[in-house]
Amino acid sequence: MRWQINYRFVGMSGGAWLYRLDTLNLAHGAVPADTFLGEPTWFIDERAHIW
């Protein structure tokens, strides 16, 4: 499974906007070494349109 989420927030110094994209790749049990090199079986996309 691959889960992605992004967000924007104001930094602590100077009020500059910070953007972040988090990606979590998750597998359970014994999987081949190249499991995360291709397309995931499940993809949860919670990315927002950030201006």
C-alpha cells in the first residue's frame, strides 16, 4: 500500500509558507526485496491542490 498526503503551513521564522509531501509505503509479512520499486497494489491519495 502507498499512502500520500500533502499540506502547507506557516513556518516558525518569518512567516514563510512550508510545503510537505509525506509518502508511506507499507507491506505486511514476507515480501520480495523489490516490493516498493513498482506500482503499489493499493494507493491512497489524500493530496490536496496546494496553491
